[in-house]
Amino acid sequence: MGLLRIMMPPKLQLLAVVAFAVAMLFLENQIQKLEESRSRLERAIARHEVREIEQRQTMDGPRQDATLDEEEDMVIIYNRVPKTASTSFTNIAYDLCAKNRYHVLHINTTKNNPVMSLQDQVRFVKNITSWKEMKPGFYHGHVSYLDFAKFGVKKKPIYINVIRDPIERLVSYYYFLRFGDDYRPGLRRRKQGDKKTFDECVAEGGSDCAPEKLWLQIPFFCGHSSECWNVGSRWAMDQAKYNLINEYFLVGVTEELEDFIMLLEAALPRFFRGATELYRTVGKKSHLRKTTEKKVPTKQTIAKLQQSDIWKMENEFYEFALEQFQFIRAHAVREKDGDLYILTQNFFYEKIYPKSN
């Protein structure tokens, strides 16, 4: 290459550099188009599979054994918040589905939009409740909470979720958009090529690290009401807290993911039998999705974000969820030699009348 530079006139050298840059841009564009085509193909295949199952169900007519027993009629929805170790946890569910005999389905919304249209809400509720071939079912996707009761459903699904310290989640998402992770390292990300650190972004007042970007975990738990997505809404935070307590079976935190998995296995063994051991022996190494090139923000950066009312609300919600999770864990396990053990059944029945002969 050095010899070519010596032999080539300056104008030709410039033309060669420009041609090389154009070629690289063309290749990147083609790769992006291939990725988009692959995504469209995956969605088309998924839709075709659903139609085939629905057609078979129509042709076969009503099944004689259409009534499922309680354990087989279970549906879990994990409306996962981005960058909270959701892929790591979901992969545990995929690893166990064949052994524990349940189905796992990804809810793939266009452009990862967490808010469904009203007509899609109706379709989704109908699918979840009437698709017997997919029960027991574990559904996961980046979708905000949806109240099934408002659609007249008799049996609601079981909601679970995991949340994370809001600043740590935003930092992880910031670098993920630029460098991706070790799960799909070859995929081109939306902000690829932007080398600006999170600290530099905050110092310059950039939009990708603005306090408004922290507003995500609250609306995911709040749901599909317009006020849920009004950044900084006190009503949205109160509704998110209400839903967390009353509509979610269990909400864990990224920082204590193993304990979350342990509690799920103890309470819902139909789905999670073997999950704790799998996570301890395999999951911590192979399933943990790590964002590439992530740099820990400085204390000054953190302090600047913590001045925002939005951070205060998101952090209040996180602390609320953490306290609730630790309360549930304290009443479900005991500690011995630094390890946690699930408590055995701690209640029984007595004084049963009338006496049987």
C-alpha cells in the first residue's frame, strides 16, 4: 500500500480513498438491508406458523378434551424492560421448555413499540387466552403492562418482570446502541460509529443521555394509558406501584437475579423446575449478556443525573420494587452458611369438622 502511495499521483490517491469509503458505505448498507430482510422473513414465517395452527384448530373442530386442568392452563407474561438482564433470564426459560413441557413465544412488536393499538390489544388478549395448543405458555417481549380484566377475560395471565437501577440501565442501553453486545456481536446497531462516552454525552447535554431517557420502567408497569407515557407523571408512578403490587406475581431486580429465579422455581415449578441449578452452573457464564465497550460513569455524571426529578421518580419506583422483592424473599427463604434455602411448607390444617366416620 505504501508503494502504491509513492507511485500514484495525489489526485489518484484521493480518488482511491474516496472509492474505498464509498465501497465500505455500500457494503454496510447491504448488510443492513440483509438484516432487515432476515427480520421480515422471520416475522412472515411466524405468521405462517400461527395461521397453520389456527387452520388446524378450525378444521379439527372443538376438541373433546378442550378443558385444560389448572396447571396446564397457565400462561406467564414477562413484559421485559430493555437492558435489565431480560435476555439472560429468557434464555433460561428456553432451555427448560422442552424438559418441563411448556411453550415459549416471543412477542415481536414493530420497532419494539411497547404500546399496542387497541385492535392489537384485542387480538393479543384473544390469542393468549384461547390458544390452547400453546398452553402452558411463557410469553416474553418489550410490551407495557396490559390489563386483561378490561377485556372481560375470566382467567388472567401471570405477570412477572425484572427491573434495574435506572442509571445503570440507561448507561447499558446507551453503549448497547453504539457497540452492541456479545450475544449478537456482528449486528450493526443504530448508533454504531458514535464513539462519544456516556460522561461526554451528559456533560454536553446530549439527547441520548437526557434524564427523559430514564423514563421507561415506570411506563412499562403503568401500562397503555396515555398518562403512563407522560414523562414525570406522578399519577403514572402511583399506577405503576399499584400494578406491581396487585397485578404482578413477582418482580425481581437485575442485581439479585439468582434469588428471583430461585423464588420462581419454588412457587411455579411447572415452568421453572431446575432453573436455579441451571443458572448457577451454566447461566451465569453462558447466558449473561454483556454490553460491549461499556464504561462506568463518573461520580460527577451520576450526581448530575440524580438532580433530575425524573431520576428521583424512577429511583423511587426502583427502591419500592426492591423493598417488595426483599420482603417476599425474607418470608420465603432461610440463610445457612451464606447460602439461601427455600422454606418448606409452613402451614397446616387442624380442627377439621364435622368429623368423618
